[in-house]
Amino acid sequence: MDLRQQEKRQGREHEQDRGQGQDRDQGQGQGRDLGGRGRGAGPADGFTEAMSRLVSGVAVVSARRDDGRPCGLLVSSLCSYSASPPSILVALARSSRTCRELAAGPGAHFGVHLLARTHSALAQTFAGSSEDKFADVLWEWDGPVPRLAGVPVYAKCRTGVLLPHGDHVIVVGEVVDCAVAEAEPLVYFRRRLDWSLGPPARGRPPAG
């Protein structure tokens, strides 16, 4: 799920909670208790809140539009899918321009850029809705793929499988090229991008 879609869904659910919370409590109870702690929530109401507790990295997915211009968006729903062939799975909102370019069918190329902790401004740019997100960032064409400069991980992919489901499309991309550099990752948790994976402060035992 891309981050802009996630925030919109959360806003709609909060509006529903304010208008229906009292009726729900007086009707069929308070919903399922997630692990016996926290507020009760049914599958729909609590979904976005529950997923905000999942720690993940973030990436920019980029592609070329029909008119030859670059497009891209920030995503947190991605993972390694297969080692043979090397493949990445990413979920894209159907409403995004990038998704429309990749949903045309197998064979389209796209880029996956994992971001470093220093890239919070870059992340905000691609989480937005600007018509030209590439205007103020460093990038170049890698064949048909817009490649961002300075990212710690870049994978050039070719679309292998498309699976539409709900308001998103799952894209499995086969990796045709990959570059890796050392950097602390940008971490997304509880709708914030400022978490660190650094060692605990001296004198304090690690959590756990």
C-alpha cells in the first residue's frame, strides 16, 4: 500500500468511528481485542491502525509514462518474492500514475529504490501528488527506467505478474540489474519516517 492511500483510508475510518462508535458498543460488543490489549477493533476499523505497527523500509517505485516523462511514488508494501528468478513484490494503488503504466501488461520495466535515513525529504516528495515529482531531484534514465541518484539500493525490474485485488495491484517484478551501497535505512513505523536502527544509547540495555 502506498503511504498516501494509507493516510486517506485512516481518515475515512476515523470519521466512521466518530459517527458509529456508540451504536457499535450498544449493539454487538466492542469488536475483537487484538492480543488482549489496546482498543477493541473489528477487521475493517482496526486494519490501518494495526498495519501502522508493522515496521518497514520504504522505497520509491519509478516508471516511464506513455508521454516519455518519469513518474514514481513512495511505497511501504514491498518485499523479496523469489531468489530464482530474483524477484520483488510490490503493491501499488490502482489510482496512481505509476500503477497505470505497469498495469498495461507483463514486460514493462520499473525501478525500485530503497531509501536511506537521510532521504526523508525525498520520501515526502514521492509521497505527494505533484505532477512532476522529479523536477527537483537528481536522476537519470537507465534505459526505460528513471533511476534516482544516491540511493543505497536500486533494482531495475521487468514486470512478470500482475494481480489486481481490492484498491491495489500486486506487481511481481523480475530483477534484471541491482546496485547496493551501505547506508542506514529509512524506517516507516506508526506513520513516521524518523526512526533509527542505530545501537541503543550507552549505558542502557537493548530492548527486548
